Amino acid sequence: MRFYQNLTISQKQIAWAWTFLALPVLFYVVIRFYPTANAFVLSFQEWNLLGARSFTGFDNYVRLYNDPVFWKVFRNTFLYLILGTPVSLVLSFIIAYHLDKVRFMHGTIRALYFIPFMTSAVAMAWVWRWFYQPVPIGVFNNFLATLGFGQIEFLSSTTNALPSVLAPAIWAGLGFQVIIFMAGLRAIPQSYYEAARIDGVSSWTVLSEITIPLLKPTVVFLVVFSSIGFLRIFDQVYNMTTNNPGGPLNSTKPLVLLIYDTAFNGFNMGYAAAQTVVLFTILLIVSLIQLRLLRDR
Amino acid sequence: MKLMNSFRTFMLGAATAALTAASATTASAVEIEYWQYFFEARITAMEKLIENFETANPDITVKMTHFPYDAYRTKVAAAIPAGQGPDVVQLFYGWLNDYVEAKLIQPLPADAFPPAKIEEDFFPMVKAMRMGDNYWALPTAVRSLALFYNQRMFDDAGIDHPPANLDELVEMAQKLTQKDGAGNLTAVGLTTGMTAQDHHWIREVLIRQYGGEPYLDDYKTVNYNNEAGLKAFNFYNDLQAKHGVTKASFMDEPQAAFKAGRAGMHIDGSFRIGALESVRGLKWGVAELPAGPDGTKSNYASYWVNAITSKAEGEKLAAAVKFMEYLTTDEAMQIWLETVGELPAKPSAAMTEKNINDPVYGPFIKGLEYARTTVFADESGQRQAMVDMMQRVELQGQAMDESVAEAATAEQKILDGYYKK
């Protein structure tokens, strides 16, 4: 007690600050940092969940490097990112841009776009999975067959499966992106548009010279947000392909699903940890690049 | 027969004597713990068994704990080395190696469970639970495959009996297949799906029926990249590619197509019975798997086993042995069959007049006599090798022999990786 009384006010403030910080610090150490560190160590070990762990050096990483499935999965993961992010951003911008001008039933339409975002990804994936089935149960193929067209193999084709899985994932995220874009659009001062109107510039110029440049912070935020989302895609893929997770022939398998499969079906915890470290590194690099872009503003 | 009976009586007597000796030292009550994963019917059945066991052994209480399937393995692995958790534990037969290696379970004492007697009493596939001179675990119930057929579709097609062999299977499937005007399948003659039970059907049944043996050296060496294997895979692939009586992933899942009445025949395990019984308006029957070209019959069986953990010692061990003995009695097996729908693991319990003539369980039980159990190193990985093999042929037009060779290499790699330790 005496010791405390002898402290200066600023020292006391520091002591209290650390007292309050202790809880979140402890929480992060136990819940985040310890498991993360453990995963790093595990990636150099062999472990089947039972029994003892044994060190194997870089074996897991060498195996990863030589595993054709890993490279296929690596490509898929980036395909989800490269297709998913631009398509969802362009779509949501177009929707937001036009929705912003609609007055008639504005709230209802906006809600309709937002509902998929609130729906459980699992339920949605299963409904889409059934949509995609061939005749006699798939809605899309039944429609095509009624019109006399041939069937399209959605999920059971190595080329169509990935876009088919991606489509509902994009659709689900659209509502959120639309809302953010609309907030961004509303934040642009009306005076710029008034000035443009007085100068008589075309609406294309207004869009490309005023709206889009001023939306940059919104765009950067959404790019970061949706890239991380697509890099971590799992629910949609897993639920739409549970019979053959990530199939056919690994054509839809993302990194997270590979990790899950290695860890909890193959019980190869060390190898799974090595894959996790790779995913962590990718996410870190992508986030760092995007943070740098943010700072350039 | 008489000799065998007297041998049995002797062994039983010896076991009882050993146990009485063991339990004589335990005057006070013992509590042992039993763990299994959560599946409602299994819990109900086990509650019944525990109740019966406790009535017969008033000085022992059994506490059952169950976990969701996902968490099961981790919990077991964490608890036993810490000296906690179960004395008797349930595990999938394919996990035995891992459990033994991790020293989570101990061998069943040979005086209470003499290997010779087990081999005489149980169906032959239970041999997979023997390592060296000891048995490490024993099942109460097993599951086998059979052919489900849609009675109404059979009647409409004028078929009066289920297929007895593979030729009949193809012929009947052709009669049962329905297509719309544009040639799209609206009902398949036979469901197929490598991701369901078909990889077992090919491995342990078709390959053997075409004269092959799927694995050598106790399932450590892949042996289907040869003529017999190719014949089996070609037969399977032709069902879709040549005869057009099926389509992989038709209606998403084979069992869904059968439930919806859009599949004439469907190969599945005995665990499907419960689900089919609750489908209204579906009239179905069960038959043994069709025999091969030369009349060979084969089947695949899998099972969950119970084992005594390495944590059980002294009086708890004695109680655990008693409990294990009860779990492997005919009575326990009949209760399990009636509650869970899984088949008794011993011919004495399974092959009773009542069970064998049961229209639903009968064909499954007959299959047990010639069923095999694949010893998997990584079941999902090994299944994937077969799934990919068929899809390379179907989706990428790869030649069957190349695809089989590629799959054999991939599967051998999994096996080598597992057994290298």
C-alpha cells in the first residue's frame, strides 16, 4: 500500500492502465498467441492427434511443395479471389449506384439485397446445390430442359464447378457491399455534383471524375474485406460438395478445406499446420499490400 | 459339435472362475466409465445394456458419457493419458492401429477373451482386431452391405425377383431405367456414387468377384492395378458409360434417389434401414449383393468396437472386463440389433431362425458369412483415390488402365506413408 502511495500520478495511471489491459492481454495470449505459436511449432512435427508429437524438421513443408494437390488448391484459392473480388465489387457498385437514384420502394429493394447476407451460408449453399442438380430435381436444368436445351453440368464438371460455387458466395456478400457503397455515395458532397451540372459535363465524366475517385476509401475497404473473405472461403464449397469435398477432382477445393481435410479426416495434424502457416502467410502478405494502398491515400 | 460345445462350456467356466477370483477381491462398489460418440439409437441401446449389466452385477456401476462425433477423438486422446476418462471406450475398427500405437488401450486379457475362442465365436472379419497374440477390441454389432430394391418399380417392369448375379443386375437395371423425351434420366436402374458405399462394393466385392484380391500383405500393398481390377472397374464404369442405367450424383446422392422412388436398385449398408423405414409410400425390399460371374459372393463389413483403456487397473480393470464380456454376449447383440438396427457380431446371435428369415435383416446377416473388412490407413484418403479415378475417366476421358494405375500409385503412397513408422 505504501509503495502505491509513493508513486507519481502518471505512474499510477500507467499501473491502472496495465491493470485494465491485463484482461485483454491475457485473453489474447491464451486464446490467440499461444495457439498460433503452437501451430507454428506443430508444422515442424508429426502428430495424429493421439500419442506423442515428434519433430520432423522441414518434412511437412517439403511434402507440401511436392504435393500437386496443394498447388491445385493454391490456384483455386487465388481463382476465388481473382474472380470473386472484382465481380462482386463491380456488381455491388452498379446496384448501389442505381439504387441510390431509386426512390420508389427504396427501403424494400435495399432489404431484398441485404437478406442473403443475413442468411446462414450453410442453408444457402444447400439450396443452391439443389438448384444446380441435373434433371429431374435441379431448377436450372429443369428450366433448360423444358425449353428444349441440353443440360449444363454445374457441380459435376471440372470447369464449371468453381464458378458455380462462387456465384452464391458473391450473391451472399452483395448486400453488405451494396450498403457500404451507398454510404460511400451519400458521403460525397452534393456541391461537387452541382458544380458539374453547372459546367454541363456528361454523366460519364461525373461518374469517372467525381464519384469513383471520391469512393476510393470505400473501395479499398471493400477490397480488403472481400479479399480476405474469398481467401478463406469454406462454407459454400464444403456444403455444396460434401459428397466429395472440394471435388470433382479437387477443382473447387480451397486452402481452408484442404487444411480441414488433412487435419480432421487424415488426422495429419503436422501437415495441416504447415498448410495453415502457408495460409497465414498469404493472408498476411495480402493484408500488408492492402494496408500500404490505404496509407497512400 | 459335441466336442466344440464342451470346449465352449469349459472356456466359459474358466472365464467365470477367473472373474469370480478377480471380483472376490472387490467387495465394495466399483464405478467404471464408458465413452461413445453421440448417436441417439446407440445411446438408448447402451442405456438398456448398462441397466441389464448393473442388475446382474450390483457391485458395479457404469457411467456413460457421450460426445459429438467431431470432438470424440480429441477428447479420448486428451483424457486417457491424463489418467481420466473412460475405462471402456468405443472406437471405429479403422482406428485400432492408432489407438494401440498411442497406448490408449490395453489388450483384452487372454484368460477372459481367449483368441481361439473369439475366432470360433465371432464372424471372421473380426480377426482384424487381433494384433499378435491378443485381441485388442471387440464389436457388439457389425454392418454389411446389401441391395435395396424398389418393389413398385420392379412390379411395373415385370421383374419378379432381385438380381442373383451381375448379368441380371445390368439386365434388370436396363428395364428399370426411365428417360424423358430428350433422353435425360428421370429414374436410374441402379444408383451409383463412389462417395457413398460403392468404393467398398468395388474394393471388397467386385474385384474379388472378377478373380482379384484388392490388397496384399494385410492391406499394406495395393493389388488392383491388374486384369481383375480393370475388369471390375470397367464393369462399374460401363453401368453409366455403356449401359446408361445410372449416373453418378443423380439426384445429388444415391440414397436420396432411392428414397424418392427414382432408383430401381441401390447398394447400401444396414445403417440405412432406419432411414428407409420412415419414408412413407416407398415399398422396398432387400436382397443379398449379386454374385460374380463365377458365382463368387463377397461383402464388406465395418464395425465399431469396444476396448479397455490403458487407464483401467485393478478392480476397475476387472469390472471393465466383466462389462466387455456382457457387451459381447448374444443377449447384448440382440438388444443392439433391435434398438440400433446393427447386426450381431457373432453367428450364434446373428444366425438365429428369426434373424435369418427376417426379410430386412436376413440378407445383411447372410452377407456377414462371407464379408471382409478392409484395413484402412486413411479411409477418406483411400476413398478419394477411387473417387478421383472414376472422375478422371468420366470427366476427363482418361483411359481406364491409366487411371487405375494412377489411383493405385496414389493409394500406395498413402499406405506407405502410414506404415513407414
